Amino acid sequence: MLAAIQSQKFYNNYLNGNIAFGCGYKAARAIESKANMAVELEEEAQKSLHYCLNYFARDYKQNRFVNFEELKNAGIPNLKLIFDKGLRGETLSSPKNDRYLKLIKKCGVDTVIDLRGADYTPKYKEKCDKLDLRYVHFPLDKDKIFDRLILDNMPELFEVLEKGKYYISCAQGLHRTDIALAINYVFNPKQKVPPIMEGHKKGNLVDLADINRRLNSLYKAMTPEDKIKFGWDESYEAEFLRKKRVLRTYNETVQRH
């Protein structure tokens, strides 16, 4: 059990830029072998852990798309890496964050995803346009924005997150950002790795109640046409339910330890 916990912490630290490159494939396989000793983990969480470690060993790029150390040292609030794909953090729309917007562009980001709804301002897009950053507005919250609007925008969200080199944020880069990443994981067949829910940690626990309410309401509002757009086949109904369980057990396991 301890070996699996240490492996998971190493993996998370690696992704969050706290461990330097250079460990490579061999070290990743050694970490995975330790994780295989974790017989006490819940089955779904253990499967997720193994998948992530295999992903780390097999597919994780040796050169990140951004200079994360420079960004981290700059002090962008709530900044985290999302695997090798993108970044999450506080919105960079306010004048005090203009220097950060320029910095993420310099360090490799080419797309900004804005999740704000009622607190949205068109000035953010204007700033992104001036820096030649693609701006994508995906209004999102836990229960007030209509499911239909979110469902209609989800194919573009999947495409942008899959392409990578993005900076995704709500106001703080926490709660609504978690919801967007959870939607991408659960509804997108191409997304295999569960995300860490940074904004839903409470002490040693994780509370995904508002995320699950939104996932469930979107699921109920889906049409057959939506499923085709998302790339679902007949077997994905069961996979959707499995991924919801994995999202919970994976985050609970990581947070407990």
C-alpha cells in the first residue's frame, strides 16, 4: 500500500512540475512495479493508478510543451499542469494578470479556454486576440447554465483539450475548471486518464457532489445526436458509469494518502 501511495505522489509531483525530467522510461517502470504491490487499493482506483503509470512510462513526452518552471516561479495563482496537454489556473483576464497572459504565450500556450459565465467579460478575448492566442469561451457552472448550451459546446471542448497547448480557467481555476475536466474525462471516449479535482478537496476528503449533479443532468439531457457527436458507441453507456466511479475512487484514494 505504501509503495502505491509513494508511486502516486511521485506521479502527481512529476506532472505538477515538482520533479525534474531525466527519470525516463526505466524509472517509470520501476515505479509501476511498486504499484503492483498495492493489493489494498479499491479495484477501480488501482486500475486507474496502473493506467496512469503506464501512460507515464509509455506516452508522456520527454519535452513538455511549456517552460513550466518559468511559469511556476512567476507566481500564477493555482497553476497546475494537466498531464502533457495543458495548464489550469486563475483567470488571466484582469489587468493585474496581463503579464501572466504574455508569459504563457511566451512559454508555449496557444489557446485560452474561459469557463466563466455571468462573470465573463469580452475584454479577455480582446487581450488574447492582440497576443494571437486562440480564445475559446465555454460558459460552465454546477447547475445554472442550461445543459443544452453545454452539450452543444462539448465537441469543441473535447477538440481543444485533445489538441493541447491550452490554459483553462474559471475565476480561480478551481471549481468550474474541475467540472470541465470531469466532463471531458467522463463523456469523451478518447480521454482515458482521470484528472485530479483540485478545487474539490476538503481536508483529507474529496467532495464531488456538485460535479456528479452536473454530469448526471448532462447525461439525462443527451440526445442520440449528441452521442454520435461525442463518438459514443453502444458500449459507452457502461463506460460512462465506470468512469464516474473511477473519477471518485481515484480522487478519494489520492486525497486520503
